[in-house]
Amino acid sequence: MAIASDTPDARKRLLLACGNSSLRALLGEQFAASADFAATAVAEAAAAEAAVARAAATGGDFAAAIIDDAIAGDGRAGPAPETLCGRLRDSGLAGPILAIGDRAERFADADATLRPPIRIGVLLNSLRAALARRGQARPDPDLGPYRFDITGLRLTHTTDRREIRLTAKEAAILRHLRRHDGATVARDALLDAVWGYASGVATHTVETHIYRLRRKIEADPARPALLLTVPGGYALGGRGSDEEKGQ
């Protein structure tokens, strides 16, 4: 059930999607006293998507969303963590998404993440910073010869405009690697970010998805230049390195 704070004032509308009832109540009280934000709180992922869609349909878009690591559950009751941000954006959310909680990094497409203890002052500063960044015109980032639609599931070739469709897992892998800006991401860390350790997925599943991604995006999948295997894990290339750093 949503707890709506629809006010006629100039406060920015904020979606507060928290599966943790104690955290939802605490943040709801804090934002109720805020001079900047009017919060709408929901307890489930499906309710969050519905709230965003309703807001978009009525012209009352949310300026931002805060989601916690309990909102997605175990993937059976709602969207899996790696797809929730994309689903909210597909429903019409144009503003930034902040993910909070012990496993907030599972939301690979969030604009920012915060781990406990959650202090309202730090949360507000992160929220304002994310809004400021979103307010600046930013092109989709480059990935070699492609433009990566970070809120969607596609790559677009910059020369011939050819589009490559990505699965949700493939897009989540690329998004998570991009957040590390060319640095190495360990296999286990990538597995946790995209699938979650609790899912029981083996590391060879990561390798299988990397193999399939390379067949889609590499000019020569046997000699990858974009999606690299490096000592300790994986990294994104396309910034001057044309050969795989290690196998």
C-alpha cells in the first residue's frame, strides 16, 4: 500500500520504495518534515513500477527514487535486482535512483549507492548530488565503436547506427563494469552484483554470458578488445587497448 504525500507546494516528488518496513517508516518520517521533498512510499517492487507509471501518465513525474535492497525480494515476488532500475525507467522514471542497504551494489544501474548506517544528512546530500548530475546533459557513454544506452538494453554503433539488443543480464554486466571505469572486477563480485550470491548461480554462468556478449559486440570474439579477461576477473577496454590483457 502506498503512503502518498501529494502536496500542492514546490517540493520535489520522491518515490521511496523500501521493503524494509522499519527503514520505510523512518525515512517516511524524515521526508515528511523535509522542505525539499514530498515522498510517496511503497513496500513492493510492483507497486513502485505502478506508482511511476501513474505519475508519468498524469504529468506528476517523480524527481528521484530511493530503493532499498529488500524491495526486490528474492526475484520471485518482483523484478530481480539487476533489472529493477531499468523497469522503473521503462515505466517513466527520468530522475536518478539511489540504492541503499547492505547489498545496494546489486542494483547495477543505480545512480548512487549507500550502505548502512543510513544517515539522513548523507542521504540528502547524495540525493541532491544525483539530481544535479542528472540535470546536466550527458550523452550515452562510449563502449568502443558503440554508444551504450545505460537505461535501456541496447548498443548503437556510432558509424552505421546498427543496434545490438542486450538481455537484462548482459546489460547489467556492462553497466557494472562501466561503473568501475576500466578497473578489474572480480568474477565473484560480478556474480554478486548481477545475480546475487544467494541465487546459487555458479561462476561458469558469468563466463557463459561473457562469451555470448563477446559474440555480439567484438569484431573478433577470439581477440576481444572491449570485454577483457584480466588477471582476477574482467574489465572494459576500448580506451586504447586493443588486445586482451590475460586469459
